[in-house]
Amino acid sequence: MTRHVVLVGLMGVGKSTVGRELAALLNRPLVDNDEQVVAKTGLTVAEITARAGIAEMRRLEGEALAEALASAVPAVITVAAGVILDDQARLWLQKPFVVWLRGDPAVLAARVARDPVRPLLGDDPEAVLRAMEQQRHRLFAEVADYVIDIDQRSPADVAAAIAARVRGLPTAGEFHE
């Protein structure tokens, strides 16, 4: 497959970790949305949110996605969770192969509960993630070419299943919505 492979999903689902594994398996560069924003601004997503607000953070994440998708070199691209809320971003996601890493909000909350770089989770990460999942479920489903549940799988297993799918091979535990 010569298209970009794009990983979407909620915060804490493992997009960056799975992305690194997948990029290695597919011998492609990894383009991490958060790292792009940091490289461009010199600020973390949390710092941008604190200084300029969520709208500016989302704008920068959307710009980073557009730049990543514009590359002629097929890559594995990880997308910030909130980018899915943008109508234009969802249109951009029609061309690449999009994988929705889906996880139970309780599992994700346990992963990110004490992570200071996640500015939107507040004091009750599970409740926030459940609300985000309800709001975004339809949007992730709209753009996804492939859906994989990550709750009981290691990042290496998830990456291997995606790599097999990208290569056109059957995979265990796959789900199409």
C-alpha cells in the first residue's frame, strides 16, 4: 500500500507507541502530530493550550496533519485526538488508510491519569474520556478504514495486526464498522 497510514483514537489509546512499532514494521517514517506541533512552535500541546487556548492548539494540530498528509513519502501518521472534531480534517482523512485504535475509556483513563501533558482530562479522566468517546465515536467511525480494539492487546500486537492489514493479509481480532 502506497498511501499514508493514519492512526486516530482517543487520548491514551497508544497512537504514538503503536505508530513507532508500525513504522518500523512497514519501514516507513513516523510523523507524530504532537511532535510536529512541538517542532514548529517550541511549545508542548499543554503549553499552547495554557497560553493561547484550545482553539489555537487545535488549529496547530490541524495544520500539522495537513503538512503530514501533503508528503509524497508514504508514512505512518499519528493524529491528535481532537483533530477528528474538525470538518476539514475529516475530509483530508478520506484519502489515506485510517486506523481507529479503539479503547475502553476506563482502560485509557488508567493509562493517562497522572499524565501532565494531557491538559483536557481534569480531575476525572475516565468521565472526560467517556464524554469524548460519546462525542467522537461517530466521527472516528466515519473516517476509519479499519478498527482495532486495543484493550487486551500489546502495542506490538496491535502494530502487527495493522501491518498485516496494510499488506493485505488476514488478521486475528479485526473489526469493521
